[in-house]
Amino acid sequence: SEEYPNDFFLSEEELEAPDRLNYNRIWILDPIDGTREFVNKNPEFALSLGLAISGKPVLGFVYNPITKEIFIGDTELGVYYNLTSDLDFDSISFQKYQEGKVNTLPNLLVSKTEFDRKDFENPYWKENFSLNPKGSIAYKLALVSAAKADLVISVKPKSEWDI
């Protein structure tokens, strides 16, 4: 806040600020998306950071510290995905993904909690999709952005810092 006094920082850990939309630049941070997975030592959690300028999302970053997966989305440059064993931002060579592989049934990522709660037991889901329960919503959305899955559906509302 001292370095960027004209920027607003929105996070799950911060109090809601009704005047946040008055700021030109809003940084949206979730330091641990998928807290339940983190606590249970399930590697399906992520750190996510986004930037909105003039009310429009322009940049997003999702990092899974266990799998070392990095997803970067930029409204002008597209989505970049990299799996690396050594996180060195000065030497990372990102590979751009534009097309995913074709599956017989669309690969649908769903919440592990919602799946375990049997929210997807209706035959419609099983007949029309390949269901894949995963933890963090940010991680699931990042996987779709990098063409690693086809679709994410959640039956529970999400917060801004989650998506």
C-alpha cells in the first residue's frame, strides 16, 4: 500500500471496502485458494493474483506450489502454462496453449466437496461428461484456461478472489 497508494488490494483476508470500485487498479489476491485441500495435504490448491484496470480484468496468475504449475493469463497475450521443477521467473520459457485435445466426453472439473456431497449424482452429469473432482476453483479455472480440461461447474457461489 505504501508503494502503490493509488491501487486497491482485495483479498479474502481483508475487510470489504464499498469504495473499491473507485480505484483505477485493483489487485485481487487469494494466498491459498483451496484451504481444505491445503490442510488435508491434497496438492489441489493454489495461490492466485489478478489485476483489474478500470473495472476490467487484464491479468491473472495462478500458481500451484506443489505441482509447480504456473498459469498466466493476459487479455492481450493469451494464456501461458508451464510445468517446471525450478521456479525461476527470470529464466522461465512459457509455452502458449491455444487448443486442447479432443475427448469423447467433455472433461468437467467439479468441486471435490460438491462431488463428495453427491451434487453431481444425477445421471445427466455422468452420461454427458467425464467428471473430474478437484480442489481449488482457481486451479480448476486455470486448468481450463490452459486447455487441460473443458469446463468447470460449481453449484455454490464463489467470491471475487476465488475466480
